[in-house]
Amino acid sequence: MAEGFAKKILGDQWRVASAGIETHGLNQRAVKVMAEKQIDISKNNSKLIDLQYLNTSDLVVTLCGDARDRCPVTPATVRKLHWPLPDPAQAQGSETEILQVFRKVRDEIEQRIKQLAQTKNRFNDWT
């Protein structure tokens, strides 16, 4: 979901990619709730972190639980942000309740990426 919003909100001015410390496949509930925002992530796929790509990044954002602690060490020149969001894939309950968790996380990611876009000019000072 973060990659979908980042590509839409940040546009071509940013090189956007998502990866994880584990791969789990594309979650169809994520596809569904992103489609509600007119963002198609149906062709996205779950990728493992590419250390070379990670180490040449200006900014790395980790999401959910222990991702910050389990993310590979990056050079000091790579700015890191952690957004401690719940992992919606771990939600339990009825389908309606689970989708509500996905929507809540989706909306939080959207707001955080919009805030990130507003601070874009400050990133130039990081490198």
C-alpha cells in the first residue's frame, strides 16, 4: 500500500520501491482497499530487500512492528524513518472487521506520505 501511495503522491521526482525482510505475496485485501482510492496495486509483488539498492537510497521508511530492528544496517548517509503501524495482514475477525483494519492502516499510510511530500525540500539537505 505504501508503494502505491508513494508513487501516486510523490510522483516521478522520487525513486520508489518497496521490499521486506520476508515475502508473503500480494495481499488481496490490500489490493481491494487501495482500489477504493483508485490506486491499482494488483501488479505489485512482494520482494526481499536488495542491499545494494537500500545502501544507495536517500531515505528508507520501515513500517510495522519489528521491521526497523530487523532491517539490514544501512550507511549513515541513508536517512531512516519508522512508522510503527499495525500489520493489517495480522488482523482477525470477520471479513468486514479485517477490511476496516486494512482501511485504517491504508489511510494512515496515505497521510504520512502526504506529510513526507510536504517535507520534500528538506530531504535535499540530507545528502
